[in-house]
Amino acid sequence: MWDAFNSILLKVQDKFARKKEMAAAKVVVQEVQANRDLLDDLIAGTIVDLAAERANLEIKELPEALKELEDKAVSDFSIGKLDLPQLSEASMQPLQVNLDLVTQPAVDQLEGDVTLVATGGTQEEGPKEMEVEGVPQVAEKDQAT
């Protein structure tokens, strides 16, 4: 299951990285197009007063563009920064079931899929009783006669 989630997260991370690269490439294309348009305007004589045009850019357009960039800022996406659940050592230990609590005749009566369920007690004490689904309650050894 961990491998499946890891695979999904790696695909998402890769997609975000490619999106970021695509956005950077779009910026370069837009800058080249703007420079080409500026050169076309200069060659055609459309822009007469270059000093006034520069002042307009510095006073009006650049601060607006910087504010918009600041408003749209997004933090970098990284899987390493996600708060993923951690597995504890206790959750990875196999469940230990004392099969001495189940008598042989009860085991012989079992048919099909059977689930042993330990209930009560603590890890140090062990289970206080044992249930076998599909079979009547099995008594502990000290109570069996």
C-alpha cells in the first residue's frame, strides 16, 4: 500500500515540477515577444518620446506587475514537506496469538475461513479470552476439564 501512495505522490511531484518548468518557458516566450514588439514599434516610429515611455513603465506598469506577482505567489511543492503519517515500530510487529487457548476439538470443527480475535488484557498480560468466529466460545485451558 505504501508503494502505491509513494508512486502517486511521485507522479504528482513530477507533474508540478513540469508545470513549473512550463510556466518558466512561457515567461521567456512572452519576454521575447514583448522585445520583438518593442523593436517593431521603434522601427515603425510609433514610439516618439522614449523617456516618457520609460517613466510610464517605471511609475505605473512595473509596480502593478510586481504587486500582481506578489499576490499570486505560491510556495514550492515538495513531497518532503508534506505531513505524512509515520508507521510506529509497534504497528509493524505481528500479532501474537496463544493458540494453546484453542482446544483441538474446536480446531477440528472449523470450516472455511476462520478469524481468531484476541480481546481484553494488555500486551504484557496477553489476551484474556479468545473468540473464533463461527465457533462457540472456547474456554481457557485452566477452565477446561
